[in-house]
Amino acid sequence: MIPKQAPEPRYEWRGVMLDVARHFLPLADVKRFVDVVARYELNRLHLHLSDDQGWRIEIRSWPRLAEVGYPVIADTLRELSNAFGVLQEDGAAHRGTFIIDPNGVLVHMSITEHDVGRSVDEVLRVLRAFRTGALCPANWAAGDATLTIEDDWLGKVFPDLVGPELGALAERAERMSFAPGDTIVAEGDLADRFYVIARGEVAISRRSPEGDEIKLARLGRGQFFGEVGILAETRRTATVRAIGDVELLGLSWQIFQETLERSDRADRDFAEIAKERIAYTP
């Protein structure tokens, strides 16, 4: 759920739960939630239909519903609720929402007492903010400007550059805009430029020997592409297309190489990332 440079999700099972047993959500809200689940490429939806029993009602139009079996976490020993500090003296737990990133780090938590329900909109707002990879101000909403500027994006990519050096690199970067569906680079093109995504998302794919399109990754703000061909001194190994409106910071291959020479840490990181991307096949 949190964007990263890896070309594929770290976990095969990426689940999310929606509690419709106690929240009594309208059908429109459930459908909207499912759309967001698909948007963030989660592949398991757990509908919490009952607090104290399995699904036992036969629905003739959905006969397979009663046959579905999957692992469900139950905090019967109260260890999880106690560890997160939501366990009360009577054994009940406050309502808690916890967001954990792919590295197992708790990055967000909110807790309310029993009388206050949780807001799906607020959880989704926080997830969208994390997905930008940028510094988001208070009350930020999807579509609002963030507090991260161009120097910040380049600073994350080249962490050894600070002050005047970083400012000079930002001045040399070319600002580029693309509309939804535009091809930014095509497989087989000359590798003459490195890109950092300042806004929007891109889809990366390549062609199989049979000519079929193979989807490789989806990258967002603060992430980058275009380094493989430059470092390997070869042509483009994949095609990159804009998913929505996209803004990029572009560095020529000469500027990219010069910058790597001044940033030892970035040089090592790029070498490892390029090696992984070249070796990756879905």
C-alpha cells in the first residue's frame, strides 16, 4: 500500500477487511471501497459479516459463498490489542485502525472508543497521502498540492547532494508533462535520459518473445526510471506510459552520470536497482 521501488509487490497475499457487521454501510459505500481496493492492487477482500459465527445462510444465487475458506486473524488471547494499547480492563478493545508498510513498520494509527465509528474516507485519505511519497500538510486531500518541491524529489534520489549542488541539479533538470496514455519511452529506444516522477503515475511494460505485453510495474511520485539503459549502455528495455497526467524531471544521460560520480551512495543504490530490474521477469 505504500509505494516503493520494487518491480513487484513484496507479498503475494495483500488483504484488507471491511466491517459491514457493525458499521451498516450503504451499498454505494461498499462498491466505492471495492473500487479503491482494486486501485491499490490489493487482491483479498475480507467482508466482516458476523462477529460470532461463520457464514451459515444459504443463498441460492451465490452457492459458493458457503464454501469459501480463508485464514482469519482472531485476537483471542488479547495479545495484539494489548500490544497496541487498545485493550480495556473489561476485556473489550477500542476501535483501532493501523497502517503497516511493506517493511513491517507501523506508519499510522488512530483509536476511538466504542461509541465512535471509524471513517473509511479518512483511512483512504491517509493511504492516498502515503502513496504520494511527498510531505502532505494538514487536511491534505487527493488532488491538493504537497509541500515537497523539486529539490526534495532529487534529494531523495541523490542523497549525498545538498545545498548549492542540489539546487544546481534542479536548475539543470528538464520539466516535462505527459497526458494520460502518452508513451514516455518505448522499448528499443536510445537510453538518453533519466526521469524522476514529480506528479502522477506511470505503467512499465515490455514485450514477450511472442509479442504479448507483460506488465512489470507501476511507479508514482518520487520514484524514477530510465537508469537501466544508461548504466547498462543499452537501448530501452521497457516501455513507460503515463497512467494519468504526469509531470517528470528529466536529466540527460551526461548529467545523470556526472551526478552519480558525486554521490557514492546513489551510485551503489542505482547499480543494485538496475541489476534487479534487468533480472526481473514476471
